[in-house]
Amino acid sequence: MTNNSSFFSLDLTSFKWSVINQLAADGIEDNIPQALDEHSAIVHDSKMYIFGGFVNGERDNQIFYFDFTTSRWSRINLSDDDAKPCARAGHTTLL
């Protein structure tokens, strides 16, 4: 059974979906994002970055990346002094 926190890959040749095994960087579970809705995602090099979205019905402004070479999630932590967007959902991202 899958749920909203399952992570899928689509094979563009066979058009078949498969679940990707997810690991947490450094074994720290907080490095894996909670189930998200309406976040933005962008792939650059071998990583997919995600930002914002709804977590349990609340807007969020956390940033995570998934490294496709290691199958590991990592959280990008910003200090409270860093300029950053407010929590948001339903937005888009461009590279």
C-alpha cells in the first residue's frame, strides 16, 4: 500500500511507476520531509530540491533535497537571520 509520503519514479520508456526507497541523510529521520501537498520541486544535476507546500494542512517553508545517486534526503537548514520566503503552497519553481 502507498500513501502520500511514498516517492515514485516513472519509467519514460515503459510508462510504469515504481516506488523509490528513501533514506535519511546521517540516519536522522528529520532529514526526510513529511508528506507534502502543493510544494514546488526542481531537479538540478543529480538532486531534486523541494520547497514549501502543505504539511498536515499548514503551509510550510522548509527546503529539502533528494540525492538520486545515494537515495538520501537532506534538509537544508537556514538560520533565523537568513532572508527567506514565508510559508507558502501552490507555487511554482523555475531553474
